[in-house]
Amino acid sequence: MHNGCLYRKCLKTYMMKFNNILVERKNALAQVTINRPKKLNALNSETIHELSEAFQTLEKDGDIKVIILTGSGDKAFVAGADISEFAHFSVEEGAKLARKGQEILFNLIQNLSKPAIAAINGFALGGGLELAMSCHFRIASDNAKMGLPEVSLGVIPGYGGTQRLSQLVGKGKAMELILTAGMISAEDAKNCGLVNHVSAPEDLLALAQKLADKIMRNSSVAISGAIKSVNANFEVGVNGFDVEIEEFDNCFGTQDFKEGTTAFLEKRKPNFPGN
Ligand code: COA
């Protein structure tokens, strides 16, 4: 079963066909749903590759402005990387798993030019929370549980979790969550800045859509520059203030800027062309 039936009625299946994910769209909004509910949507290698392909396609699709990422069923967003796939891995295979995953999916989502919102509808553990943290922001249902339990399996987070959790909640809280391998509630996640909003499970996708609608009213070119500039704050060796100046400058050469400022002066709503 899928979440958010009312909302879903408006969604149309996208042309992409996958085994483990669903990609649907409604106008400029795309929804990607990880669809292995019997395995609590655990990320096996095929799912990671399918997600990578879906996000690359949506990135290139000029009609899509916002992407919502969620999990199928009412129990889990994603309960982690698929433990059965890496339990027998060697050191070399482990290194490859983390490096490739970060490169093809987690960093890809973080650096998308259009916003990705994670709608966490249940367990978001290990690779699942790492996936949600690679999105631009997160919302959660009030029954969601989040954590990075890797040390309880004798391993550490490998898809950027040690870095992104520290960035989002601060070093002390990240240390506690990672070292205890504990889970926190959606409300606690909101209190520490890991998620922005909490809703009833049945309202989660409608809330995601409402936020997406707000975003879509704005200039997609400016949004892409804003994402790049905020991300620059967390890149080693990059001066985020310089990136911001460069992105700010670029805006002045866009049709969106002309339209946005003209519409303001003419006291009307802007109709951004998106270039
Ligand atoms: N990898 C592979 N399979 C997983 C999985 C994971 N990360 N998380 C859940 N599953 C599978 C279970 O093996 C089970 O499969 P089965 O029915 O074929 O035995 C199915 O999903 C349902 O999970 P189950 O454990 O029976 O559900 P539960 O409600 O009792 O417990 C959790 C839910 C999330 C607490 C529990 O599944 C769990 O601890 N999962 C692993 C979390 C984790 O450590 N993630 C980090 C991985 S790096």
C-alpha cells in the first residue's frame, strides 16, 4: 500500500519503470517512493542504482521543479542499507560500497539543482536516515523513528551519516545518536533540527506537497543558486561567501530576475520562465 491516497489520485506514473521504486508526477512535482515494503524499504544495491537513475532523469527534466522522496507502506521510510547484501563483504568491498553509494546517490541528491524533500513516513535508520539527510530538508510523520544504528552491527555509517548528522544537529547530539545506536522520535528529531515539521501520518504527503507548492511559486534558477550557495558552506576548501556572490551575480542575467522584479514593480504575481 501507498501512503496518502487522496494526494495520490492526482499523481500519474512517470515513464520510468523500476523494480524497487515508483516514480510519479503531478505537474511540476515528482514523487519517488522506495517500494520494498516487505523489507521495510531497505536499500539493496539495485534500489540504490534505480534511485540514482531516477534522480538523474528528474534532474534533467526541465518540467520537474520539486521532488518528494518517501517510502512505501505505513511502517518505514527506509530501515537501512540491506544488511543481507553486505554482511559477508571484505574491507575492499566495504570501501567500494560506501564510495560508490555516496557518489551515485547521496551526493547526487545533495547537489541536485532542484529541491528534494524527504517525507519520512516511519523508520529511517542507517542508510535510510542518511538518504533523508542528503535531501534538502525533511518532514516526518509523528510515528517515525530515526537513528544511525550502525555501531550495533559493528560498522559505522558509510553514506555520509557521520558528516550530515553533525551538520544538521551539532557534534554532541550526533555523537550521542551514533555512539548509542539509539532511535529518536519524530518530535525529538524536530527539536534537534533533524526534521523541520511533524504531521499525522495521513497528512504527511499533503504537507510535503504544500511545501513543494510554496517552493514552486519562486524562481527555479534562483532556487538552484540558493541550494548551491547553502551547500557551499559545508564543502571543505570552498568559500561559501564567494559562491554566494557568484550565484547572486548570475541571477542578474536571468529572465527570472527580470520577471520577478518587474512583477513586483507592476504589483502583480510573477510568472517565472525558469531561465
Ligand atoms: N536490511 C535488510 N533487511 C531488513 C532491514 C535491513 N536494514 N531492515 C528490515 N529488514 C527486513 C527484515 O529482515 C524482515 O525481513 P523478513 O521478513 O524476510 O525476515 C523485514 O524487513 C521486516 O523487518 P522486521 O525486523 O521483522 O520488522 P520489525 O518491526 O520487527 O523491526 C526494525 C523493525 C526496523 C526495528 C528492524 O527491522 C531493524 O532493526 N532493522 C535493521 C535496522 C538497521 O540496523 N539499519 C541499519 C543498517 S546499516
